[in-house]
Amino acid sequence: MRMRRELVGICDMRMTVELFDSIINTSQDCVFWKDKDRRFLGVNQAFLDFYGFESADVLIGKTDEDMGWHSDPEPFKQDELRVLAGESTYKVPGKCFIRGEERDIIASKRPLYEGNTICGLVGSFVDVTDVLRRQNRIEELQLVYSVEALRKYPYFDKLLDETSIDEILDPLTGVLGRAYALDFVHSLIASGTPFSFSILDLDNFKFINDTFGHSSGDIVLKTVTKALVEYTEGYGLVGRFGGDELLLINLRDLDYTDKHKFFTELYNNHNILRHNIYFENGAAYIAATSGCATFPYDADNYTDLFNLIDKTLYLGKSKGRNCYIIYVPEKHRDIEIKKLVKHNIYTDMANLRKLFDKENNLRDRLVNVIPFLSENLHISDLYYIDTNDRFFSLLDESVTYQIGDISGLVTNDIYTGSSLAEIEKTCPLLCIALREQEISSVMIARVGNDVVTNGYLLCGVTRDMRIWQENECALIFFLAELVFSAIHSRGKDLR
């Protein structure tokens, strides 16, 4: 009571002690006042609550250093000395320990006068730790959706009344988190709102992470999702299902023609897919495989709808990725996912060897494995390039070209190309032959060892921008080894 009277007297304020108590102790800020030696004279109730003190007796007459509140008390001391010299401070950031935890605060202080003489200081501070942590989360979050943008949808309009946007959005990409994206889908189904639902899987994302690091993988995810949000703005939302799988919820394009246009423009928009993203340690080609179905026309419940987009996604993967499949009942109704999933690579190699060993003549051996390769790689023919630089089909003897040396193209054991651009520059005659055979994406395996090259196996597809997978490359490489072994065991090649 005496100290409160002293402060009232020091401030020369005409108020009763009771009125002072009422004002100071209803403040949510932590308020304190000190003498000219920086020793505490008193504090308000918020201050006591913040530190967990029952009364001010534990700190009266002590300084901040005596209380041990700061890991580095000197900046606070200098700040208060400036105030005692006549300077006021406002919202100065700092840190203090409370119950073993260092908290962020902002403090304001001003001098107290008795007459014209400074006799102490008064200050207040607030704890901003949680605010700063939340701001840091938001700054780290790629904010691609605003509250206003999400409130356009009834589900989110209601949800945002009780849930913060940073909880709704995926912390890395800023698109809808999995739970909220799927809840949104359920809400559309419950309300009978038609929409197209797609799952998009980034191709070779594991390779990007393993080769360039997870930070580069994060760059890819953030870049692609931001571009997808811009592409679907006004009629759809993007969510992250998990890892490199994304969800597209499209309320505009419902019939096949519109969906086909949506995906055609998406895949031809090189700001989103089918382009290189550069990192400090290299660059990666970005492509994706998508599966799509529409509620309620393809399925009238969530389980069936998701099964359809899962099925079409796997179908796209089995066709070589970097493509989209729109569910069409007449084409896709009877497709089973278990038939689309690749066998274990070692099982495929064993089966390939069995087929290869059934024939004696080397050319017959290769012809015998083509149906197996056709089923697993979705190719229609297998080609060979011999040591005389002759390119020919194993199924059609009339297909033969003289193409020149391709060793400058296949510098390693395996070459894959999603287009003919590099081949046109390095091996123009081979490029002409491939175009005449309507081949746009190729995989070439060298038949040889460290010393000698006996030729090359080549397979290709008509579709441009096919992404050849590791298991597919392994299969052709294994076949090249079988061919090399057969040539050297018999002393002759395919000529």
C-alpha cells in the first residue's frame, strides 16, 4: 500500500489508491515500476500471474539481474539506464525466462518524475512468444489460399469461423491439407454438388530427392502446387494427399470434352509440368501422372469415386507415366489395379530369361521376348543397332536403315529420351528413322562390356514425353546382358 501511495505521489496524480489499483490491475499488460537504482517498487496482478508469484514481496527491492530473468541482462540494463536519463522506449523486443522457458516479450518504458527530477521508471510488457511462433509458421507457409478465397465455398466458410487457415493448409505447400481436402470432397458429395476429382502423382520424385536432396524436392512441390492453384483459380481447389501426390477438385469441368481440355492445357502449360526446375546442384525434369473421375456421373459415393481415380492413376503409370487418364466406363470399368501393378523386377528378369532361353537362334530369342516386353513396357516392337551401324526391326525385316555411329549418344549403358530433340542433334539419321517409325520417346541399351560394344537394343513408343522408369531400364539392361552373353558364347551376333 505504501509503495502504491509513493507511486501516486511521485506521479503527482490526483487519484485514490483504490482507483489506481482498479486501473493497474485490470490491465492485461504486465506493469511494473522501479526506483532510480532500477529496483522494483511494485507490479500489477498481470505481472504476478505471468511469473507465477503470489505477491510482489519476492521482488521488491531487487533488480532484473537479481531475479535472473535474462540470459543476457546487459541490453535490458542499458535500456533502463537510457530511460532513467530521460529517454522513453516503445515496444522494444526482448527475451526473459519464465519457469525454465525463454519467452519473447516486447516492452515499453518511460521515466517517472518528482518535480523536474527523474526518480524512477514505469514500464509494461506483453508476451508475444505464441504470436511470433504463429507468424513464423505463416511466413514459412507458402500462402497460396487466402481466407477470402476459401470462404467462397460453404464448407470452408463455416470451418473458418472456428479454425485458423494455417491449420487448414499444408505446412509446406500452402494448399489444402489432406484431412481438409477430403472433408471438402465429402461435403460436396453430401450436398450433391457435381465435381471432377483427380489425383496427380509427380513422376520420379524419389529420384529428385535422392539425387538433389529433400530441399530440392520441397522446391518442386512448392513450385508445382503454386502453379496448379493459379491454373484452377476460380473453379477448383488443390490439396496435398501425401508425399508427392496431389488432389485436384474441379467444380467446372464435368463432361469428358471439358475434362480432356482441362488436362490437355494443364500438360501443355510448361509453367506447371513438362519443364525443368533448377536447383543449386542441378536441374530436374518435372512431369506427373493423373487419374480423374467425376461425381455423381462415374460414382455416387466417395469410396467408389476414389477407387476410380486410383485405378486410372495406376493405368497412367503402367502406360509410362507423364500422362493423364480420364475414367470412361466402357474402357476402364473392368480394369483391376492388381493387374496394373508391376511385378517384382527380379521376377520379371527371371521370366524374361526363361523366354529368352527357349530359342537357340539369337534373333529368334529376341523375337520371343517381344510379347513380354510389350505387356510390361507397352512397346510394339524391338529394334537392334549392329556394329555396322544398321538399325532394323526384329519383327519386320523390311525395316532397316543405315544410321551412322551412335556412341556419342549412348555414353553410358542406358540412354532414355522423352523426345527426339537430343537425338536429332547427335544422330540425325537415327532421328529420321525413328520418325518414319512414328517413335517419339526411346530407350536404348548398349550390348557390351567395358572393352567392346556389340550393338544396341532400342525400344520406343509413339507418345511424346514418356518417362521411362527405373524398373523398365533395368529390364532392358538385363536383356542387353543376355544378348551380349549369347553373342560371345556363340561367337556371332545378329547379322
